[in-house]
Amino acid sequence: MSVPVLIADDHPLFRAAMVQAISTQLGPDIYQADDFEQARQVLRQTPRIELVFLDLNMPGADGLAGIAGLVTEFPDVQVVVVSAQEDPQVIHRSKTMGITGFIPKSTPLADITRAVECILQGHDWYPANLPDSELSDEASQFTQRLTLLTPHQYKVLSMLANGLLNKQIAFELSISESTVKQHVSAVLKKLHLNNRTQAGVLFNQLLGKRSAG
């Protein structure tokens, strides 16, 4: 049975290796993208895609922000991270966002094939001997609640975390300040937070970025 898949990675040789590793199980219905925006466009234009293999460091992905963005915009698509990063905290942060698996790029192709088989059987797949999570309860709850945001709400949160004022967000998104305020209120309610500063700080901490300002 063929499963429509997207491989999103900016290295053509690695994409070719992934095609080799997964084509036997998934069939020939494989799409490719070499930057994050192209990946989003492919997903929008091909809603039947069921599974995405995503490189955290591809152009435009902004690391973990890419995962959160895809999960909020395409909640029915399974996301498997394939990354050169092997930091346990990065893996755990990714995991709390609801991804299906995390495959380090150092994984041999034969093991990648087995990981894909595991995922197709309905199981998650993460590196063996992954240390226990060191994320605080607050961080874990925050990442889980991020997936409750709509795409517009997530975009407003990311701009808020970058230090933009309501009028700047309104200008960038071509919406009214009143609509921005409604989005901010909804974001804070869903994240169980009291103010936009707290939201921005937690968002930037999650993504390993310094707070704006």
C-alpha cells in the first residue's frame, strides 16, 4: 500500500538516501522540499500527504518552531524529525509537540528503514537509550498546549515573542489591531498564561532563543 510522504530537507543527497530507505515500505508516492516554505506549500497543495520527514535545520524551519508550525497547521499529518541534532532536550521538546518520531541523521539506513516500519505499525520511534526528560512540568505543559493554537494564533505568538507590538503585528498580517488583541487573548487562554511577556519568554525558551528586547 502506497502512503503519500513528504521529505523536507535541504540536502539532495540525504533526500535521495531517505527515498532509498523508505520507498520499499511506503511506495513511490514521495514528494520532496528543500526549504520550509516549500514544504508548507506542498502540504497545502497535496492534502493527502500523511507523513512528513522534517529536517529541523533546513532553511526557514527555525528549529523547533518549524515543528510547532506544522503541527498546528496540519494536525492530521504525522511529523517525523530527521535531524543532525542529537541533544536529548531537543528530542524531548520535539516529543512533547506531538511528533511521531525523531531519527538522528547518524542512524544507519537499515535502522531508518526499521524505524519507518515501526512508525507505519502505529508506534512512535525515538533513539534507543534516550535519557529521561529534564524539562520542567511548566515547559512540558507549555509545549503540549502549543498544539492547541490555530495557525493564526501560532503566528501571532511567534511575532509577539519577537517583540512586535500589536500595531506591528496587525500591519504584518494585514488585520486590525482589534483582531490581534483577540488572537493574543485566545493564545493566553489556551496556554494558561497571564500576560504576553510570559508567553514570549516561554516560547523563546522552548525554541532555545533569547527573549526579544
